[in-house]
Amino acid sequence: MLRYFSVAVCYVLLVCWSHQTNANHWMIDATTNGILINQQLEQKNEQNRYVISGFVVDVESAESLVGATVYAPEMSIGTTTNRYGFFSLSVAADSVRLVVSHVGYLTLTLNQILTADLQLNIELRPEATVLDEVEVISVGESSVEAIQMGQIKLPVATIRALPVLAGETDVFKTLQLLPGVQSGREGTAGLYVRGGSHDQNLVLLDGVTVYNPSHLYGFLSVFNSDAIKDVTLIKGGIPARYGGRLSSVIDLAMEEGNLKEFEGTASVGIIGSSFTFQGPVKKDRASFIVAARRTYLDLLVSSFLDEDQKSGYYFYDLSAKINYIVSRKDRIYLSFYAGRDRAYSRDRSDQAPFWTLGRSEFGWRNLTATARWNRVWGSKFFSNTLLGYTRYRTGTRSRQESGLLDDRSDIQSFYRTSYVSGIADIIGRMEFDWVPNPTHYLRFGLGGTVHYYNTGTLSEREFGIDIVPRDTVYNPDHKIRALEIHTYIEDEIRLSPDLSLNAGVRVSSFFVRGRRYHSLQPRLNVRWKFAANMAFKTSYALLKQNSHLLPVANGLSLPLDLWVPATNQVRPQNATQIASGFAWSSPQRTYEVTIESFYKWMNSQIEYAEGAQTNNLTGDSWQDWIDSGRGWSYGAELFVRKSTGRITGWIGYSLTKTRRKFPALNGGHAFPFRFDRLHDVSVAASWQLSKSTGLSAVWVYGTGQAVWLPIGHFYGFQHDPGGSFNVFEPDKSRLLTDYGDRNSLRMPAYHRLDLSVQMKRNRRWAQRTFSFGVYNAYSRRNPFLLQAKNASDENGNDLNYLIFQQVSAFPVIPFANYRLEF
């Protein structure tokens, strides 16, 4: 570990030695074309090279813009703002023309005469609507210019416009429409990226991991789009600053709050409502945002139920953030998120001479809290310090009571059971961005996480008349603490105007119960721009994952899903992915096309062993019910995107094959991964008819999911758990089920069409938007699951063969939503 860290430090010192800087500062103010510019002058360096740095923000709210492009076209050099809106660009000229752009904003051109280093605070104006023309003026960084492979940024406006189940705007449902990203069961928000499992996605909210990003058993994600500012998906060539997962990074940044004026939104849908309110605490200095959402079906249904029989389900989430500009160089952010899903039932009956009362509930909760300090140390150096906490807790509990009707306060029998599991992290991290010269952009940092795993607490309590009292916890050794530390360095190197690369390495160590796992993870992205609007890209990434998820039901999020660490028996997962592809964009970047191919090897994958008791995983027993094996996935992806004009959208296509192989499963032979889909097609389009009316449509098609179902019956031996076999005797033989090869059957192909209409009306004090549409417009009976049963004739006689019955969950479903922005 020390050896790896020393190599990284030496590399930083080498680059430091090769570049010297000066730092004498003074301030002036100027105004250019209505854009406020604060200029910071530094002494001219010996190479006649100047550094332009600063922030890019929204002119209306002063919120920082993530991923904005700052480009000097005459010099063919540029950069993008980091996740806090900061940029630094070094130029060798006395004057420069800068073109600043971001998705959904007017492009700004600045002409600057340089006599010293310059610091700019650049304000971009949101896209303009002129008469009936609705144009997205800027599209941000081109896929041809970007070095990073497999990265897609989604504007929040696009996410809000597309139709989804029940009309609830959902970040993850939109991500499912991208090539290389597959959904699980119909309607669910799970993400399976390039053959990986859904626990292999690193989901970050303001830099902190969210372990269960699902509401409603996985049918909705936990993120309220009104509180989200930026969404980035990375599915290949994951840079060194990210770690801990094998398949993808989903990096979400929360809104920071309007620094200039108060504003809010409120929306009402079929299953829930939400509101957002934000504004300045102190104008241009501090701001806040609060967003909340809750379903209300349980409140509506309860009014129709008998008082003695109550049941329901609801979820809520609450997001909040404070943004404080301490000084010209320092800024502090405080973020908070809390969400809960709860299903409950209550059953009371009076049958003389006794009364009985039964209660049960299950659900899960997410909680995250983040404190961040941004510091601009100079025109070339930026740092972010983060302290965070995240917790995911899930469980079930039930309670039964009874007594005599004559005295309801006298409980004659009582029984209670509960099961709780979860994970909590305490996180500390320091990250640095340094631009020593135009050919290098360094990012480096270090951090640590303390993990607290609860691998399942099962408890029972019972007392009453003629009952021996007991109060028992069956798995006292259910808590595991682990420490994970890491350091990384990555350098974005510009070898020539056409050839650039991002090379990095991540070093991590995982300590758990006396066991240590160390890893060295190299990462590489290369871009060769062989024509004005075409580029070839390739990437390599080695990744490690120390936390595993054991799901009870594939494709659904249930309270018994279990997060567990790597241990002496269970090694960390690891994956190696290589990818190559081409990117093309039209001259005005109206159209962009990317084609990527990949191959991914995965080791130390875990699956439940055959016959595992998934409902009785307590303490360390989960280690006895799993098998470890390997997997691989390969394929190609096509992404065609139109980002400007009245009609925008994309077409995505994936051709993928994914396999798993475990020594103790399927006879040691390879088998298809549960969510392996050879073909996956998605078409998403938005048509802005006028300033006030828009249409959106989504069509998806996918190869049917692989399923493991019985293929017949036979008479034979019955395995004894003790390890012996019963002697075969015709009169004692049992009818056994033959399941054949694992995941050898396929559900029918999946496809559907979703449509929606958005109508906006501006009033003096607010903008009203009414959205309505249909999910699964032509009511395709897509399979949710298949059930096998014995065939019988009209008289009920067994015909000695199996038939399969398809269960569909979602026919055509209309939806409507009313949204108010004030």
C-alpha cells in the first residue's frame, strides 16, 4: 500500500517540478455585454502564458453549471467546468476568443486582451424562446471532443419531458432508455449496465453513496427530479476518481438554491404530490432549497376500509441543501436526503370470549448527509473536502396479541418477531484539481470510509398464560465493521491537438475482521481525433468492489435484500473492461453518433447456492448459502442523438451477450445471466410544437428475459440434507421436478409505446403545466413473470406435462400531472 502511494506522490512532485507559477494578486471590476466579470490579475509568467480561470453560473439563479464548455477555437484548446462549476484554461497568447456553452443555455462569446492571468465569473442565460421558434441554443461538450468513453449527460429538462409509468418523473427510468443500460422486470427502475448486476452501480448523490435508490419495490427511484441539477452516467473507462463498483457510475448533483430570488414548484399526480421551494438566505451570498414528495394512495384507500382491518403502502422523501459563499475563494455546501417506504396492515377481531389484534409492517429507509468545502487556491488549483454519512436500513416486523373481552388491558398472550439489516458509512475525502499547463489536467485525492454492516438481526419475544417467556436474539454476531481507504491520481494529457488521453491509477485497501485486501486499479481513456468531426476512442479499466448485495428476488427491491462485505470466505468482486469506438458530430453539433464495443470479465461474482434459505439469512450464515464464480459480457452499442431544434431525442441500440459460470451451479457449465438481453432498442423523442405545447414519445423493444423454469417431472432419489440418498424403491420413490439448464428458457419479447403531452400556460405570477399521456399505449401484454403448472383435461385429470402461464402487470395505463412553477 505504501509502495503504491509513494509512486503517486512522486508523479505529482515530478509535474510540480516541471512547472513554476507566480501568485501576486489584485482585483478590478468590469462589465461586458451585461455579463459581470470579476478579474484577478497575476504577474505575467516567463513563458508569456496566461491562465484564465473562474466559475460558470446561471445568470438568473447564480447556480454553478456542471460540465459547461470553455473553448478557444483559434487555438483548438478547451476545458469543461468540474462538478462545482470551476474551470482553468492556460493559453499562450496576448488575446483570446472564448466560446462558453452549456446544454439549454445561450452560447456566450468573450473576446479578451490578456496582460496577466485572468479570473472570470461567467453568467450564462437560459435558452430563449422567440415567437413560435423553440431552439436549444447550446448542446455542451461534443462527444468528439470528450476524452471520456461511455459517458452520457442527461439534462433534467429532458427527464421531465419524457413519459413514464404513472406520470412520475424518474431519473432511472430515463437512464434505462440509453444503450448499454437495461431494465429488470417491467416497470422497475433497476439498472443493469453492460452485463452487471444492479448493486454494481455506484450511485452518488452530492458525492455520497445511496445504497438503495428505489421506492415502491423498485418501480420508482428515490430521486426527486425537482431537486436534481445534473445527471451523469459513466458506463465504460471509469476514471480513477471513482471506485468501489464494477459496472457504472451514476453521479447526481442536487440543486444549490437560487441566490437571487425566491421560487418554487408544486405538482400533483395520480399516486403522489411534490413541492420545491428555494431562494436566498442572503442575496448573492447564501441560498437554500427544500424538496419533498409523498404518495397518498394509502390515505385514499383507508377511508374505504373497515376500522378493524387497515392496510396500506406509502413512501416519502425529503431533500434539502444550503449553499454559502464564504469568500471569493471559499464555498460551503450542506446537503441532506431522507426517504422511507412502508407497507403495513392491522387486523382486529372480537370473537367471544377473546379479542385478537395483529399488526405487521415492512419497509426500508435511506438517509444521507454531506458537508463540503470548496477552495480555490489559485488560478490553477482547486480543492474539495467532503465529510459524509449514509445509511440504509430495511426490515420486517409482526406482532400478535390476544386477551379476554372483559378486560382489554389484560394481554393473555403476546408474540413479536422482527428482522432488521442494513449498512451505514462514515465518509471522509479530499479531492484536488490542478492545471499546471495546457497539456495537463491533474486530479488527485485520498479518502476513507468506515462501513457498518448489519447482516441480519432476527429477534423474537413471547409471553402469556401457559407460555414459557422468551426474549431471544438468534444472531448476536450480526454486526461487522470494515475500513476502506483509497488514493488516486489521474492526468488528462493533451499530446497533440488531435491526440489526448486520461491516464490514472486508483489504490485501495479494505480491512475487515483481521483480513486485508489491497488493490491497484489502472484506468485509461484515449481519444484520437482523426477528422474535424470524427474521433476514435479506446479505454481500459480494472475495478474492485468490496460490498455485495444478496437480493431475495431478482429485479425487485425487497426488505430482505442484504448488503454484506468481503470476508475471509467471500473475496472482493473484480472486473476488467476494455472498450473501443467512434464518435461523430455534425458541423453544428445538431446530430451526434457514437458506436462503442466492449468486453468485460468479472471474477468473484456471488449467487445463492441451490437450495439456499434466503428467508433465514442471519449472522454469518449468509456465507454458507452462496457460491462464487465468474462472468463475462461483450457487445456493441449505437447511440444517435439530436440535441437542437424543435424535435430532439435519440435512438439507442445494444447487442449484448452476458454469461455466468459457477462451479456448484448448473453442473459447472456457463449459463445466461438473468437479465441477459441480446437485443435492446429504445427510441425517445420530444417535439416542441410551440412555446406552450410539446409532445413526447418513447418506444422500447427487448429480447425476452432468461428464466429458469421446470421442464418436466421424473421419479427418482430424494437428496437427504445429511448427505445420503434414500434407497430407490418403486413404492417409496418421489416425483421430482426437472429444471433443466439454468436460465435456459426465454420470456416473450418485450415492447411498448408511451405517449405524453405537455401544455404550458404563463400567468402573471406563475407558469402552469398540465401533462397527460398513456403508458403502454397499445396495451402490449408484456410478461412480468411465468408460472408453471401441471396440465389437466376438462375433467381435471392430470395430463403428465407442464404448461406455462404468463402474468402481465401493466396494460395501458393513463396518467395526468399538474405542475405549478412560481
